[in-house]
Amino acid sequence: MTYNSKLLDKAKRHPEKQKNPDRPAGRKPDWLRVRAPQGDVFSQTQDIMRGQKLTTVCEEASCPNIGECWEQKHSAFMILGEVCTRACAFCNIATGKPDAVDKLEPLRIGVAVMQMELKHVVVTAVDRDDLKDGGADHFSKTVQAIRMKSPDTTIEILTGDFRGDINDIDHVVKAAPDVFNHNIETVPRLYPTIRPGARYFRSLRLLERVKDVEPTMFTKSGMMVGLGESIEEISQVMDDMRAAKIDFITIGQYLQPTPKHAPVMKWWSPEEFEKLNKMAKSKGFLMVSASPLTRSSHHAGDDFEKLKAARDKKYGSKSK
């Protein structure tokens, strides 16, 4: 039987977190309230996902924007299964031993993209440290399948770090996605407790490598606030991202999935997010998206068009 995380209770989804004390997040501010998913288009999108037996990070990560995105036929497909080999303190995706890789998954995603008539698609994945290439070839095959079934669709990938293996990174870059996204997530001081399976500078080097291999490919990275970081630390992360030639930064409020996850240390206000927005723009990013509900794939299609326009304006030449 397939390991279906939607049917698991919270203890089984996150067995490594059950020793943690309960740390309730408390009442959310008004600016973080969203309406419940509903509507015919939402249902149609859900039916396509179920019909093709596909997984979305929208559901698995409990994204607050799922109602808005699915009503607009926007979705972030999650490949390589529903179970992650890492156990980040912020993430709601199930952890444990994954199933074998589904070799037909890339084709099914290509078909779903065609059926949904998507202009822009986001493909992400769980971390698969059990695989020799970290899932790099599966990413490559998924990009190729989308190109075959829906050649006019632009493709954004949101990958893990492939443990920093240059050959795996290069393999994915050569598949030619339009945007290569890998999230930094938080400030380096918090990595040991928030993102223990990752390394801050390894993530930066991955994105820098993408630009080394294909300078015209857009790179993107995101981080959360509300985990205890300081404004000075955020500023340094922005500087590090620019040194790695990252084009687009997203910043959103961390939301605690369960009381066993890392607690929310601060609710950042819309006014504070506007300050972060201005700070990032002053550092030279082509695109900045900073708001309480910002997520990596939120408005990804519209943002891609803005990203191309920003590059054309800055460099005075047509982007691809």
C-alpha cells in the first residue's frame, strides 16, 4: 500500500517531533486570516490532482494560499513521493522512509499541466537523501515531460540541495527550467535547530552554481521570518544571496503547523514586511515579494512575467 500522508495522524507524520513539548502558536493576527477553500474551479483542480494521482506541496505543507491558488488553477506539484528524509522543525511534510520512485510520475505531471492549460508551473519535491542523486534525474525527466506535453508552459523548479553535488545540480540545470528556486529558509544561526539536515553555505553555493552553468537562468530563494531572527541577520542573508547572484527573493511569515513544531517567536506586521521589501530592493534583487502570506510558489506565474520585465528594464535586452 502506498504511504499516503493524508491518512496519517500527526504523530505518524512527524514521529521525530513527538518528544517535543507542546508550544501553541496562539491567536493569529487579523492580517493572516484567509477564507476557506471553495468554488467550482477549486474542485476541478482537486479532481485533476486526484485523477492523475499527484501530490501537491499546497496540501502537504498546509499552505494558507491553497484556496486562492487552486481557484486560479495554480498549483505547486510535489514529486518524489509524500515522505521526506529530513525533519526540518518548521515543515509539515511527513518524515520517514519514502517509497520507491514512481517512474511514471513525470509523464502524469506533464498530462496534468496540459489538462489544466497552465501558462506557468511550479515543481518541487521532498528531500530524498536515500537516492544517490537526491532525485536530480527525476527533476530532469519531469521538466522534459512538461516540455513535451505543454511546450508553451514556463517551468519553475523548487529543489532540495542535492547534498551539494555539482554533477546533480548541473544535470537539473541542463534540463533548462525557466526558474531555479532553492530556499535558504532562515538565518544561519538558526540552522542547527530549524534546518538541521541542511547547510547554509551549501544552499548558497547551489544557487551560485546554477548561475555559473547558465547565467541567463533566473534564480530564486525564499526565507521565513518569525523564528527568532534579527533584522541584522536578515540583512546579511540578503547580502549573501546577492553575492550568489540570486535574482528573486521571497519572504513570508512562518506559521506553526502543529504544537510540536518550532514555535512562532514573532508575528511580523505588514508594515515591517514593507521595510523588508524596501531593504531587499535596495540591495539589487530583480524581484522582491515580502508579505505575511508570501510563499515561494504564490503568484509564481505573474511574478515570472514581472521578473522578465525587470531584467529587460535593467539590462535593456530581451530575456528568454
